[in-house]
Amino acid sequence: MCFSYSVHQIQNKLPFDPNNLQIPIPGFFFNGFDHPKLPICTASEKWELAQWGLIPSWADNSAQKNDIQNVTLNARSETAFEKPAFKEAWSKRPCIVLANGFFEWQHRGKLKIPHYITSKTDPILWFAGLYEDVKINNEWQRTYTILTTIAQGIMVDIHNTKNRMPVTLKESHLSDWLHGSIENRHKLCLPNETTTLTAHPVNPLLNKNSVNRNAPWAIESYQKPQTEINF
């Protein structure tokens, strides 16, 4: 799954129209359960901020909002087309989610070891997503979810319990994702080596909600300190 990622820098020229997009600062660690507003691009080919956690159009009760968004941060690409929360967005509202990297936890016994995953070749990862517009308390709100697929490559070892990862797209496939047929989007979600990923362990303080994780140290490589031995 993907419940946290970073957006701390963007290319000088994004594909499509950035329209003076301002990324949230700082942007080293965003927790999906906080439902931040982060950059997406829709078929309009304009980048904008939308709230993470898709709210389906039929959920017009504001009291339901947070509970629904907590379970719609991600959508399984294999079943999104048939799930009530996602099926309309799957057929009509694809989007691209902009990220520099994402976080996942490897389990070794009782240890949960956080890792930061990025592209080997590009400063940006392009996640396949879906979006929905919903009216909450008489205000329109744009929300989104990140599609996931079966873990592949290095993610098999890192996300070794759930065995999932975000659907990542090549830059050359972005237009196909936004404007192609439903059948083509299905194909783009199939497990394949679309992006060469690299990863490194990061500070285990990321396991603590009580610390401010939205800081540069969150994405820096971490080596466990060696225990000193005094003779």
C-alpha cells in the first residue's frame, strides 16, 4: 500500500500545465491519514492541489467524510473498477499523482524498518490515481486515491507483509493514462517494470506519530549506530 510519500521538489517544467503549482512546504513526509492537499493532474492537463482520500459522490454526509477517506487512500487496481467507492472514478476520472518518493515498512520479526523509495533515473515518480469531486457542507472538494498493484522488484523484499506498491507510470505513458481507453488503463496497471526503483532505510523515528516527521531527516539514509564497547 502507500500511506505516506514526499513532494519536496518539482522539475523546472512539469508535463502539461503546472499553472504556477505551489507544492506544500515542507514536503518531506505526508501522512495520508492527515488527508493533506497534494498535487495531481487530471484530463484537463492542469496540475492542482487535491485532498488525499477519495470521497465518492454518493457520500454527501460530512460526518462520513473522515471515516471514508481513511479507507480510500489507496485503491487496488485489480478491483477498483467494481468497487462502489471507485468504479465511477475508474471509468471517468483518472489522474496522475506527483511524488518524489514514498515510504514503506519492512518487517523483520518485531522490527518495522522504514524505507524511502525513489526512482533511479528521475527526480519524480508518477502514480496512477483516480479523483472525485464531492459537495461537502455546500462546498465542492476534489479528492483522490492512489492505485496499487502487486509488489515487484525491490518492493517484494521491502513491503514483505502486504506485498503491494503504488502503480507507477513512465512519463511517456501519462497521456495514455489520462486520455486512453479503460482497457488501456487496465494494461498500464498490470505488474511490470515501468519504473526502476531504488530504496534506502530511513530513521526509525518515522515509526512515531509524536515527532515532526515532515523534515529533511525523514528521507535521509540511516545507518543503525554501532554499539560502543569499552574495555
